[in-house]
Amino acid sequence: MSRLRIFDESRPQSPLTEHHEHAAIARELGRVGVRFEQWETSHAIVPGASQDEVIAAYRSDIDRLKKEKGYQAVDVISLTPDHPERAALRQKFLSEHTHSEDEVRFFVAGAGQFTLHIAGKVYDVLCEQGDLIGVPDGTRHWFDMSESPYFVAIRLFTNKEGWVAQFTGDDIALHFPRMQPRQAATR
């Protein structure tokens, strides 16, 4: 189940509020400029499916976003608990960072946790199958896939070469909840 927990940045031990309905999650994230959508996931795509298969299955939604926001490139990332580089890949984005372009992810299968640091609050978003999140460029955030990752995600880019993390040096991510492996389990 998708989830949004909103924390005061100085109180990581207890959320101010928690939401589980997609409409409420989209409304709360929309207030801070973050896109959250639910796409139909009627296609049975699992880790190991080819990039072409995944993109073909969601072509109409991808084309809609490319036209609407000017995204130029699309690719697919797929990780499973037995991936030999899972620990290094997880560690790569656990610290607070920004990007010079939007970070757009659609979860075809599995789950991942985006945590956003905006205007004194921390928005902890557990994204699951069918969820699309669009984090605007310059937004402070971190991403966790758990110690036992399981997800297939479509990524959209304005300029793939420009998608580089700029780390803030703030250790805030160390103080907030990480994604638990049970949350990463398959549906």
C-alpha cells in the first residue's frame, strides 16, 4: 500500500500526519509541487523483463508525459534482492541530494521510498506498483530501495546526461526511517 508520512524536519521519531489513499497523497504532495499519479498496471511485468517490453506496455502514458513536460529520454531500471551490486546501488542515493532536472519514476512493479525535504518538513513517500512520482528539479531528497530491493521503474529524463546527484552535505537522511525489506516484497 502506498503511503505518505509528513514529519517536522526536527522530529523524525513521529509523523505529523500519515496518508494511505492515493487522492490524499496526491493532494498533499501537489501542495509542495510534487506530482503523484496512479497508472493502470494491467501488464504483468517483472524484474528481468526487457526495457523494450516495459516501455511498450506503458507507451501511451510515457508519450503523454513526454509531450506535457518535454522529457527526451526514457529508460527502465530493474533490481531484485539477488542483484550483486544492490548494496552499492542503495548507498548511492541514501544521502540528501538534488538534481538539475525533474526526477520522474513510475513503479511498474515492486516499491521504493522517496523522502523529500521541503520547507521545514520531510515527506516520506512509499511508492508501489502503479505509482508515478515527479520530484521537481532542485528539490532536496533521498531514495531508498531497502536492503532487499525489488522493483521495476520507468525513468523519464529531460537530458539523461544532466541527471547527476548534487549532494547537500546535510546528514538529515540519517535521522529518518529507512525503507524496510518487507515493504519491498512483491505483491
